[in-house]
Amino acid sequence: MMRKLFSFITCLTFLYNIEATAQCACCSSVGCGDNSGGGSSLVKKGKFLFGLTGRYTTFKPLSSEQLQHYAGADTSFPVYNKSNQVTYIMSLTYGISDRLNVTATLPYNSIANIQIGSPSGDAVIQGTSKGFSNLKISIQYVLFQRKQLNGWEIIPAVGIIAPTGVHNNVGLDGNVFDDQFQPGANAWVPVLGLSGDNTFGKVTLRSSVNYVFANTDPAGNTDASLWNIDASAYLPLYQSGAGKVKGVADSIQACMMRCQSYFVVNAFGGIQCEHIGQDVVAMPDGSKQPNGNIGAFRIYADLGVVANFYQRLFMPVSFALPVYQTFNGYQVKVQWRLNAGLSVLF
């Protein structure tokens, strides 16, 4: 009974944020809210969940005059321009047991129209940096299960980022891209996460927090720590094949009777917060200096829908806008991002 209920709730409230983390372009350029966490929803013992997510983020590029002015300001680090980032995220989750899952996540990143400001004239064109990011392996465990459809389901997660990604891309000018534009990073980095969900009548609430630890390489350069928080609410819009339902609890009972013909569409809205720390660079004279043009805090509001076909196929789409953002030094702003995904349980 509880296994069926747990599986249904997991699928019904499946959150479209199957992501990975790496201290690289995916975090420094657009924020780890776009690229962290990783498969908090658990699957039953012996089952697999495959996910493919596409995310398109647009930036507000600096004008030529702004780029030239900022490059000539009192800054020890380059000022960059860019127009958009595309991230594809592949993930595979396996149910070791009904309460213990393991997930592998691999992103592919592409950042377009990268330019370096020049105080004396035209910007230096570096073009597009793209490639596979770092692989993340994580384990999720159901610490607290809800009782009789009541209470919170709490799932902690722990993972490790492996240095498998591309981190030596070269721009059109012949120079190696800055670390923040490399798809991957040459580092082993631990990751922690915590997610939970609960139902209140027709509404299902889900929340998660993820933290990526700082890392210092042999040369003394430090990639800063990163964290993000998400809180979302789900509301059933439409369902067929199991009769009309009044809420999540009723739909669970209906699904237990006729799961094979079940279909549901949920609407969801949420708030996401992300913080990207300030990297520290080892200077040629042996000193260490914080990069004045890296580090940001953003708050997003997003809306979307997710279709659930027979508790096996999930198709989410969402749109997010930054309602607040602040950052160190001179950086481009995020304008909006569009997400679309496909997940299959087998």
C-alpha cells in the first residue's frame, strides 16, 4: 500500500529540476539554480528513471560603449559580454530500494557570443564555448516517509562531482577561455542536497536546497561555494482515465484502482534563489585576489506545466524571470530562461 502511494506521489509531483553541478560555466555564467541538485524524486526498487532537460537562458548584453567603459574602469579582471546559454542535462536514476536511489547526471553547455572588453577600442571576440560538463554521482535516501498521506517526505542527498568535463576550450582569438566559460572544471567537489514535499488539499508543496562546496586547485585558485533554494506549489489542472478527482489524496485512491489508464496535467509555480560565490585567483606574484567580476545573487519566479502519462512519461515546460539580481563588479544580467524536458520511468 505505502509503496504504491509513495510511487504515485513521487510521479504526480515530479519536479522538473533534474540537474547537475560543476564549478564552471554553468554556475559562474548563469547560476547554479540552473544546474544543481539532481533527481530528488525517487523511483521504486529495480526501476530506472531517464531524464533529458533543455534550458535556454538569455542575457542582456552590454553595449559597445558600456563594455569599453567598464573595461577601462578600475578593475584587475576582464569584463565579459555574452548573449545566451543553452544547457542540455541527461540523468539516469536507479532504485536500489524503494527508499534509496543513485543518480548519474551529465550536462552539456554552450555559451554564445563571448566578448572581452577593451578600454582602447573594439571588443575582443572569443565566440562560443561548448562541451560536456562534469559528471555528478549522487545518492538520495528517504529519511522520513509520510504516514497515511500526512506529513512531509524528507529526502537528503549526497554526491560528488568528477573532473570529466571539457576545461581547455580555446576562443577565436587563440586564447583559452576563462574558467567561468569552460564547460567543465578540473576538480573533485562534494555536493549536499535536501528536498521535501507535502500535500495540503489539492496543492502539493515541494522544496529543495543544494550546496556545492568550494574547491582550491594545486595552483591556488579557488572556485567559490554555490547554493540554491527552490520552493514550488503544484495544482492538478486535468486528468483522465481514473475518474474525476477532488485533490491529491482522491487521485491516489483512484490511481490505485485504474493506474494503467491514468493521465494528469499539473500546473506549478515557484520561487528560486541562487547564490554564486566570488572566486579567488592566484596572482603571478604569489598573492591571491578575489575576482571582482564574479559572484551573484538572484531570485527567480517561474510558472509551468508538467504532463504525466501513466506514471511513466513526464513532459514539463516552464518559464522563469529574475525578479531580483545583484552581482559583483561588471557582469551581464539574466533576462529570462525557458525550460523543457522529457523523463521516462522504466
